[in-house]
Amino acid sequence: MTQLYYSPGTASLAPHFILEELALTYELVLVDTSKQEHQQTPYLKLNPLGKIPLFVDGENSMTESAAICLHICDKNTRKTPDFFHPAITSASRAQLYKWLLYLSNTLQAELVTYFYPDRLLADPKLAEQVKQSAEQRVIPMFEYIDQHFASSGKPYLLGDKVSAADFFLFMLGRWSRGMSKPARDYPHLGEFMRRMFAKKSVQTVFAQEGIQAPYF
């Protein structure tokens, strides 16, 4: 059985998009973080880290959103077009690694600091300052991605067709919706966000998770 343990709008969103885009059979398991279910014994037995998402694929269970995205694609090559998850050793596969790791290690890390500044502090009075600093560091990251779209002239990170990395970027771009300069406000990145939002898989996932406007 394939299960995705999720909380609406969190890092479980990218693998959820991909499961739906590839029309795979899976079970969604809601983890209610408002009730701290991710820190309670039943969930901690499955995932001692107490983080979301958790992906269970038969006897294999794993965490880390980007890793789950790669695993889903690796496991379902018959349903995964070459452009969505390029062949190993290909130039496109190298670019897929580059973008997924940049997004998860660099952009996502700053967004987490923005949302949870208290995790870094002994003095909660500094939280707002840390949050503002993280937001300022996100700006050149979005500019870098925006410039990539501008220079490539392509609609997606790897070229003319959507890949797993695009769903990850859309998830992170959505997280910025409350910032002073969110992803939607950059000329080329904003077009990308609107393009991804129009996808049937994205609309389906938003409906399943009960996500409402502002969507991004």
C-alpha cells in the first residue's frame, strides 16, 4: 500500500502533486498538526522525527519531500515520461538534481526560517528580526529563478515540459504568498506560478487538501 501522510499546504504538497500528476493509486492520511498529532506516539512510531511528510511504500517508509518526489518517479518509470523524470546520466537528469537540491537545501531552508524563526533563537524577542532577514535572503533566490526563466525562454525549469522539480518550486512559491514580494510578483516566475496553478493535478490536490484562496 502507498500512503502519503500529509498536512495541508506543507512540504507534503510536492509529492502529493506528483502522485496526482502521474495518476498513481495512493492513500492520503491526514496528520492534524493543529492537534499536535505529528508529535504524538502513533505518528512518532512511524516517523521518529515527527516531521511531515511521511511516505509509506509497502515496507519502505521515508521522509524528506524532495527524496520522496524522486522515489515516486523512480518507482513508476512506466508512468513517468522522460521529460518529467529524465534518464540517469542525461543532461536533463543533472539539471533535475541541481534544481531539486537547490530548492530543498537553499530556498526551502530560508522559507522554514521565515516561518519558524523561534527554532533558531534562545530569545523570542529577536524572532521578527530573524524572520525579516530570512525574507530578504529569499529575494535574490527568487530573482535567480526568475532570471533563469527569462534567459531560457522556456516555461519550465528543465525546458518545454513540466518536471518533478516544477511541482517542488510551485510549492515553495506558494509559501511566499504572505511576503512583501511573493513569487507571483516576479515577471517570469509569476507566469510560471499561474501556469502551474492551472494544471488539473494542482487543482485536484488543492481540493483534496481543502486549500483555499489565496492559492499562491
